[in-house]
Amino acid sequence: MLNVALPKGRLGEKVYAMFEKAGFPCPSIKENNRKLIFENQEAGVRYFWVKPSDVAIYVERGAADLGVAGKDILLEYQPDVYELLDLDIGKCRMAVAAQKSFRDNPQKTLRVATKFTNIAKNYYASMGRDIDMIHLNGSIEIAPILGLSDVIVDIVETGTTLKENDLEVIETIVPISARLIANKAGFKFKQAPIETIVASLAAQTEEAK
């Protein structure tokens, strides 16, 4: 049985449709219920819904053979997994944003508010920039408005939330999209079905371009 961790929400539904097209259907997943685990013994697959930020943990620790996680999660937590494929969906970017009036003074320590502390740390370390890291879990946009930070590092999709709070993107750190990941041991033991899925998903991704 191939165990697949899907991120809850619209992205997970898109990913399931791709797996179904690859020949790994599980009709019960489309029923309107609150179940979290679905399996199709004939197709040899078991799916389960998990919080998007937890997918990589399930895969790394072997509870799932495959999963789909955003590149942001992989960069931030650096799980020990194989990254097999860029699915080219769930696209956004990791960016630095600030108030429109902000002017950086390299002589001063830059105050950076984010929940992506490793990504921010690595980005500014590569520039040799001295920073004061402020870890926040939500509503990061208000940090510069209230004077808690000079800039924020966060995921930007449309930029609407930033605009509504008088902030703007000043630098893009890295583009983000959904990636197919595999447990290292699971990949060895279930290589044939995994490679079938990878080939089909890669073809579907190309078609969609």
C-alpha cells in the first residue's frame, strides 16, 4: 500500500486529481464526510489529509511514502526527504516587504519580522546583513506599521494584503510552488509505483504549461 499525505484545502484537491489521473484513484475521498484517511486496496493506495505545514513531517518520519509540500516548508525546515518533482501549482513567492516610506540604512541592524526565520536568516547571511530576527506566527503585516520591525519576510501571492496595509514588496527571495516529496526508505521499497506516479505527474505538469 502506497501512503500519500495530501495537504488539506484546494491545493490538496488539485493534487488528488493529478494522482487519480495517474491511475491511483480513491473515489471515497470525494464523499462529503469528515474522514481523514481513505484507501483503495485495488489501486494499492491510501490517502490522508494533513495540515500543509505537517506534510513533510509525515513523509520524513515514514508515516507517508509520498506527500506534497510547498517549497517554503522545505526551505524552512529542511526535512530529510527526496524532492522528486516541481508540480508547478500553488505558485507564489517568498518576499521582503516594507512600508512605502521605508529606506534601508545599512549602518543599522535591520529588524526583520517573520515566521520563516531560517529562510530569512539564510537570505540576509548571504548578503552579510546584520539583522534582529523577530519570530511571529501570524498577522505579520502589522509589525512594520506598529514599529515592531523594519521589514517582514513572508509568502506573497497576489500582494492584496500588503497593499491594503500600505506595504510593498521590496525584494523577492525565492519563487515558491508545490513539490512532490518522498520518504527515503519508502522510495527504495516502493520504487516502481512511485516512479509511475512521478512520470505521470511530470507529463501532466508539462501539459498544463
